[in-house]
Amino acid sequence: MRDPYEVLGVSKTASEAEIKKAFRTLAKKHHPDTRGGDSAAKKRFQEISAAYDIVGDKEKRTKFDQGAIDASGNPRGFEPGAHGFRGRPFGRGEGPGDFHFAWQDVDAAEGGFQPEDILADILGGGGRRRRQARKGEDFSFALTIGFEEAARGSTRRIVLPDAREVDVRIPVGVRDGQHIRLKGQGGPGRENGPAGDILLTLTVAAHPFLTREGNDLRMDLPVTLGEAVLGGKVKVPTLTGPVTLTIPAGSNSGTSLRLKGKGIPAHGGQPAGDLYVRLVVTLPDKPDAALREFVGTWQPDFDPRAKLR
């Protein structure tokens, strides 16, 4: 172990008050309970506590300064485990926030110097150090859901790291990237602390032909040349099933028609959105002889590019 004065950052001529102040500052900074159980902080805290065990005790400090004991508090020449040594670790405990100080003689421990008393004051307790209640672990998940699941809502079952299964309700109308918090469904708390939470980040998969704008939906609807010229009734797929749409005669590509209430369902006090259908006049993939013959005899009396001039 390093020189305890060096560990605490004080000189060998430092007063008791200066040593105590240095210990309090370092212990508060590196205590595992204030560092989320960090292993490096725990190791550093053990070193600080062991150093203060030596120079924070007047009798031990004198022995150390005289060379009677080493930096671990053992008599010079002492071998751990040697016959006749009576010792015990103090600051016992279990869990991420607990720690073990250096070994000390049993007789010196009884009613003598106890760093736990100072630690209790540092951590806000009275008398002996008390374990603080700590919130349980939060569990984070990334969950991909379908477009229609996001629009209409659903229920998904997830398996937690502790093997528990939880059914998660996906609310109606959730958006891509939205977060859902299930309070108190995470890891159990410690020392009567509250349970952690489940944190979900949602990714909404793309739909084959629907896109979303707020609570409205949009889609392109292919129509034949005849339907565009003469008008007619066609089936349009929606989130709640197909509906009949009337196409006005003489409709151009790009004409937008609205199906009221066929967008994202009503939710959270918001009314249902609408579905906007954009007509796209579509020719057959393969040549159609009858269409070619008809068009070949048709003499249009308008300029379709007049607006471009």
C-alpha cells in the first residue's frame, strides 16, 4: 500500500483537523454509493479509508511515524496469516455500494477509532453509516413495430434481463422515435428503494404505400386512362378495410381526393385524421393494341405543356 500521507494528499506535519478534512473530501468524492457502484471508485475509496485508518488515529499515526507499523497497519515484518494474529475487517456489507476497509487489531476496533462514524456524517446519516435506499435498474429496449400497429395500437410481449415477461401496450397513433416509460416495471429497488423503469424507444416500419403527415395519411392510387377520362368507382385500401372512392370524370394525374376520417384513428383527444388519395394515370406494362389504335386516331385540341411556357 502507498504511503497514507500521500494517499490523502497531506504532509507528515499536517494537523488532525487537516487530515480529517482531507479524508472527508476524498471519501465523499469517491464513495461507491455516490458513484453508482463504480469499481474504480470502490478501489480508490478502500485505499483512502485504509490510509485514514492509520494517520487519522493518533496512536497508529505515532507508530507509523516511528516505523513500528507499515502502511497497512501491520507490525513491521508481519506476514498475513501468521500464527497468533487476531484481526477482522470492518465496514462489512454486501452489494455494489459496500466496501471493506484494511485489517485492524480486534482490541483497537472495540470502542476505538471508526471511520464509519465519519462516513455516516458525510452521507447524511447519524451515528453508524446506514445504507441508503436506491432505485432499481432501468431496462432499456429498442422495439420495431409495424405501421398499422403504430396507427391502431397493439400489445407486445417483451422478455426482461431478469427473465420476466411483460406485456407492453402500444398506444394508438404512436410515432417513429417515440419513447414509452413503464414506471416501476424495471429491476427491484435496494434497501426499500423504488423499482426501476422500462424505457422503450419505438421504430415504426415503413408501409408499402401509405405515408403519414401528422394524423393524416397519403397514398398514390393508380387508375386507368378510361377511369381518369370517364370517371368511375374504385376500391381503395384503408387501415380499416377497403372503401369505395368515386373518381370524377376528366381527372388528371396528381388529382387529390379526400377520404374523411380514414387516417390515424382518434386518440388522446385528437380527432381521426383523413386519407388523401393522389390519382396516378397508369398505362399497361405491355403494349395494348386497342389503346394504341385509339390514341393514334385521337387529335387533342389542347397543349398539355402550355403552363411551362
